[in-house]
Amino acid sequence: MNKHLQTILLVDDQPENLEILGAVLAPFYQVKVATGGQRALRSALSEPRPDLILLDVMMPEMDGYSVLEHLRENIVTRDIPVIFVTAKDSAMDEERGLELGAADYIAKPVKPAVVLARVHTQLENKRAKEWLRDQNAFLDAEVKRRMRDNEVIQSASLHALAILAETRDSDTGNHIHRTQSYVEALVHAIRRHPERFGNLLEEELTSIVKAAPLHDIGKVGIPDSVLYKPGRFSDDEFEIMKKHSQIGADAIAQAMQRVKDANPAIAGDGSPALAFLEVARQIARWHHERWDGRGYPDLLQGDEIPLAARLMAIADVFDALVSKRVYKEALPIDEAINVIRADSGKHFDPRLVDLFLEIQAEFAEIAYRFADV
């Protein structure tokens, strides 16, 4: 058999009909034959797989309609085009075949020119569909590759910005690595208990983890005299320090506006780029809010505080507790856990505290893994 020729499966219970069709098609195609429905189904699954099936309708035991139904049920054969070859000329019979997925009809007695023309048309359609499918698969893979590349670039850029902010705060060390890992651990816990927080989109949770390193970006706007003070802040200095949350949020808001101005087509709220920046803005502005409404800068309380900021609050405070500063020693892990527990419903969302307590060992491991040296 010529491997370069397309293969056509002929199905008919009358050998003479197979001979007639075979004589017409054999000079141009590789021909397989089957004299019944069951044999046709087996032949359709065997190599060489048919590119097209010419199927008789009126056959004993299993008619052409049943054969076509079985072909369409099998993932291997469901896309093989089928032309019915039949002496039936009822419009109702033709409609039934087309409804089941037949590509075309050829009436008996067959005319060689008609058979060759119909076969050629269906094989060309099949080739075009396969080309389009391959092109779509290629384009889909290319889009995914570019998205992965963009995500890598985005992640690297975010960390560069976060590290730039951290270089102005000599006490924080691996703070951004620890806090992002704490947030990620909490997000994993949320995925295991979705009923506690409603229907959260996976994209939202992923954006929270990615945006976490930008929570203190506003520190770039704090004067050195305050940021580098070797000790506790005075009340006035603390008020200045508190402005970092608004400075960071305003900077991200300006970035969002620039995206909108430069790309009017993606300026809607559904844009992934803007959705991500909005999460980053929420974290930067509100990660110092408290569940009881006594935080800053906007005195939000309870669920008024976006989930992203509530997650960041636990991560940020826990890390501050277990980290050494010029004005304090690091607390032991167990004591820090007790502080978080005691502030449930005060500083922190009690539902998140429950999750935190469930995964406290993960927090301890992260603190150890990214410990400042």
C-alpha cells in the first residue's frame, strides 16, 4: 500500500458494490473494504486509519445510521468524514443522516465522476480542518509561551521594585521573601477551604501572591531621617511613616492610569494587567488596616478591608514579630503565634487567623528558611 495516498474505507454488504466503488477510487486513493457494520468499526480503528468513509445505509444487522452513531461516539473515529452511499432518495432519510453527522450523500447507482468529485471535496475539507486545527494549536501554544514569558518578566520586575524599596530599609532583610511565602501559604489554605470565603477566582488568589512583594513600595517616599532612625519613632515620626501606605497606593494608581491612557482597548476593569495592579494597590494602601477599624490610613473595618490586605496584615505582623529590629529582639515563634491568636477579631480577620493556626508549622518553616543571617 502507498503510504502517501489518502485512505478511503468502503462499507457495503454487497461485494459487487464494493467492486464498483473500488474500481473508481483505487487509481487515486488507498482503498479498504468492509462488508458489514461491525467490520467497518474495526477497520476504522486499524491502520491505516481511513481519511474518509463511504458507508452504505441499508445493511443487515447494523445499518449505516448505527455505524455512524458508533463512529461519532469514539474519540478516535468521530472526526472521520462519512459519505452515505444509498439507493434511498427520501429527503427524510437524507436529513436523518446529516443530523447524525454525515458529510454528504451519494445516490445509487453511483456515477464515477460524481463519486470522485464528492470524495475530493470531503478530503479537501478534511485537510483544511486539520490545517486549521494545527494552526490553532500552534497559536495556542505560542500564546501560552508568551504569557509564561510575560509572567516571568512581570515577576522579575515586581521583585526588582520591591527590592529597591527594601534597600531603603536596612532592617528588613529577607522580609519580602518571607511575607510573600506567608501569603502564599494562606492562599493555599483558602483553596482547601473555599466555603469560608465565598467563590474566589483562581486569578484573584494568584494575583494576591504575586502582588505581595509590593506592600511596602511606598517606603521609597519616606525621608531618610525617619526611615533610618535607630530606635522607636516619636508620634510625629510615626505619622510620617504611616504615609508609606498611601504613597505606595498612589504610585500604583498612577501606573494604572498610564496603562489606561496608553492602551484604551484594555482600559476596562476586566483587563488582567489592571486587575493585578488593583490588587497591588489594595495591598499597599490597606495592609495596616485592622479588623476592628483602628488601623490606618482609612479606618476600614471587617470585610471593608479587601481580602488581599487582610492576608498581608497577618503576614506582615507575624514577620515583624519574629524578626530582630534595632529597637527590639525577635520573638520566639510560639510567642508570635500567640500574639496573632490573641488579636483574632481585633487586628485580624478571625477566619484568616483560624487558617493561620492550622498552618502555623508552615509559617515557622518559612521563617527558618528565609531567616536573616
